[in-house]
Amino acid sequence: MRGRELGCYAVIVALLQLGCVAPARAQTTTPYASISTEVESYAGPGRASANDLTGQVVRIGLLAPLQGARKAEGEAMIAAAQMALRDTASQRLSRRRVALAVEDSSGSTWGMVSDAVIRLMLNDESIAVITSTSRADAHLCEQVGNRIGVPVLTLSADATTTQIDIPWIFRMGPSDAAEAQVIAQDMYSVRKLHNVLLITQHDREGDRAAQEMKQAALGLGAPAPHVISLDEAPLDPGSIVRAIQSESPQAIVIWTSPTTAAILLRALQIAGVKTICYLSQNASSEMHDASTSESTASETWTIAGNDEPTGTRQSFADRFRRSTGTAPTLVASQTYDAVILTVHALQTAGPNRARVRDEIAKANQYDGVSGKISFDCEGNDRAALHLVQLK
């Protein structure tokens, strides 16, 4: 409802500026959210001490998939969040302790996930909620969080979560469009390629990836990539490789789940296909900080937000590996950073959701383990992206 009101407000302002309607009486109240070039602000109630959360425990909510195909993602989120809390345990918060409140987002129905979000925000009184890479999780938390007044930090790459100027949501990673532009720039402008094959999964995320790659190509005056859309049924790597070979592409863009991407890269290697490959950030997330020389094609690139490795990032990777037995994925790194940002905001703002929101919005060039984080006026991480080669 708030987004609709803002849209109406923007239309009225535009009409006034064009002189299409008579001047209205001066507005005397401050809108809850205003559209500007500055960080999206929240001018509503909630900052007074009377609105502070009570109790000796302040909870950070985690909406993560704990079952099914994305179970590994949820486990990585929990492990990283727990590590972040251990790393900040010595930072006192007025004698309060910070803990996690975890809910499963792998429910079979929308209602089950909705109930999980309500439990996090109302029953557990989470100071903020961190969501997985799922677009559905992000949009649901955004809607509820905007109604109640709870900051949401999402790992989703869906740019539509931040396009309607809701001040309560922050996206921790790059959008699909930003990733597509970086990949397209290298393929079409730098390497001067023209025959590109895009492999996606047959779902809404795959459709969006295809749309963004097409737009990025057209923006550079290049032909849109050919698309192979994979169904959810068990993969037949052999037939996929044959379909790829029939296209004779100069480059292959793999925009799938990490598991599917690993299967495809291995199949390409076995088949002796040496075509250059580009992976979306999510597709390559389980390959970060791990040796991939035995499972990738001869030249494979992916999106990264990190600059040169730092001691903090290396320390996180080493400790995560010792704790879990696996290298940290991008999901783990972003979850760790989201928890750290929230705890830092708590230290300054105290246990108040609106004030914590204000502090998170101020993040400017925060050097996290997932890279530099700097939120723009819509809550997007505007840190620079570049390509890195997986070796």
C-alpha cells in the first residue's frame, strides 16, 4: 500500500510541476518515505525509546532453506551467522546478548513461509531479518517488514525488491542486470564475440537472466545470446553437451544453481569442450575459495565484488573451513557481513528497529568478507564489480 501511495504522490508532484493542475495547499506532514538521490530515508515513527525492544536478548532473524535442494545454502547461512555472533560477542550492547532466530523458508506453500516470517518479526521480535537468495523470500519479507517496520537484508539478486523506494530493505549483492552488464562488456566489447550461448534453468529466475543478458547485449549493439533452458528434471549432461556443441558458441554463460553449474562444467571438461565460460555469481558461489582446476573448462570467469584478498577475508575463509569442513560460499560471506552490519548498527542505535535501519543505511565502503559494501539511495550494494578467473 505504501508503494502505491508513493506512486500517486510522485504523479501528483509531476502534474504540479507541469502546471496541469491548480496549486494545492502546502503539505504540512512529512511522508514516511521520500524519493531522492540520497539514501532512502524513513520519516515515520518508531525511533523513540518507548519503541525499543525489551528483554535481555536481541535477536537477528534468519530466513533460510533448511530442507530440500537448497539445504546446503541454509546450512551455510547459519554457520556464517553463528561465526559472526562469536566474533562480536565481546562487543557489549548495554548488557544485552545477541542471538539468532532461525526459520525455515523451504515450506511447500506460500502460507507456510508467511507464517515463518511473522514468527521472526512478531513472535521473536527480530531487530532485523536476513533472507536467502530466494526472490520469493525477499519479496515476502519486504512486504511484511515494510508494514511492521523491520529492516530486511537480502541475499537475492532481484533488483525489483529495491525499485519502489521502500526504506526497509537492503540488497547485499549485485543485481542480475549489473552482472549481465559486466559479462556482456567482456564478451562483446573486449573480446568482440558474437555467437554466445546462455544456459539457464526453466523458471522465473532463468527468464529474468535471459532478459537481462538480452538487454545487456542490445545495449552494446550485439546479437542476443541463444538460450538453452533446463527443466527441473534430472539433468542429462550428455544431451546438454551435444546441444552446446551443435551451437558452436564462442562463449557459454551459465546462469543456474551452483549444483547445476558444477555438473555442466564437469561434463564440458569430460567432453573436451574448451569454450570460454562465464558463470553468474550464484552459479559460482560454491566454487569460491576452493580449487576448481579439476572441474572447470579451460577458461572460466565469474563475477566478484572483492578487491585483492585481505587478511580479514582470508581469516574468515580459513576459520569457516575449519568449522564446517567446506570452503565458504558467497552466500556464507554475505550472511556473515549482514550479521556484522546489524550488530554494528545495534551498538550505535540500541535495540530499536527504526534506528538500526538508519545505521545500516549509512554503510559506506564497509570492507566486508564478501567485498566492499556501500548502499545507494534504494538500498542496493553499489560496490564495483569485476570478473575473476576460476583456476
